[in-house]
Amino acid sequence: MCDNLSACILCQNDFYLNSVNCIQCSFPCLTCNDTSKCLSCALGYYLLASNSSCMPCSCPTCSSSTSCLSCALGLYLSGGSCLSCNSSISNCISCISSSICSTCTVGYYLNAGRTACLACSLGCTSCSSSSTSCIACDIGFYISTTTCTRCPSLCSTCSSSTVCTECVTGNYLSGNNCTSCTNIFAGCLHCNNSLCYSC
């Protein structure tokens, strides 16, 4: 805020007022009252009260170099330290304690007690409540009710057992089916129903 075009009387948070000018605080100071005195610090730093400086720590927010207040994704807070979720619960990427997981890696689901990450069934990239309660399938599979079923042999992607959407190399899409290029062009590796692209 300025009282005229040349004199400031109030500055935004990451600046301090020096006479009539706003000067930006030096990183890692978030707020300051001059170039050498921080009032608050950026994430990953804590305020050292003895000299009003910001010192680094190994967690997003902390009160000292050895005392974390919060942890990054994949870690949980325990006695001021950040510990890995995956070291306590295999395939857990976020947790609230050493025994309670909140999110599992792709291809795994949380058991009812949230104490373990269990594998989804083959071809299932996302499932809930059981290995066969699939929500999404891997490439080369399609969802059938709540399970992932492999596409027909010549299909690389499909929407059902009878509808191919893309074909594996050496085949072309004819309607909803994949047909070998060699059926219409001898020795052909890439084609459509009327043209061979490579042999």
C-alpha cells in the first residue's frame, strides 16, 4: 500500500518496509522485518529464535532440525520423526501410523482394517474391498462386471470379448475383430484392410 507513487506505507507478506520502500525477504524467510531477521520460514525450514534465521530440516514443517511437525507423502509422524509407510506396511504410499494405511500403490487395495495392502487380481490396476472388485484394468484387459478379463489373442485393447479396439502388430482392425495382415498381403507386418505399410 502506498500513500503516493513513491512512498510505501504497507508491504505484502514476503516483503518488509524499509523507510518508504518494500524490499523482498531473502529465501528461506517467508516473512521478515529486515534482511537479516526472519519472522517465519518456508516449508522445510524452522525459525531459530536465537538469531531470527531459518534453518533447514528434513520434513515439510518442523520446530527444530530433529523435530518434525508434519511429513511428506509416503511418511508418517512418530515422535518428531518421519518414518516410511512402506517399511511398516508393504505397498502403502500414505498412512497415518505404522499400522494404519490410507492409500495403496496402483494394483493394490486396502483390507477392511486398513492394516495391509493386498494385490488386485491379474490385469486389474485398481480395485476396492477385494482382489476381484476391479475398477480399472491394465492394457490388454477389459472389465467384465467387477473382474478384468484378457482381450482376445489378436487384440491389444478391447472393450469386450467380441469388440477389439486396437490390434497387435501384424494385424488390422476389421469391424470389431483383428485379422492378420498376411491374410490379404503375403509377408506384410503393418497394414489396414486395403494397404500394406511395411513388410
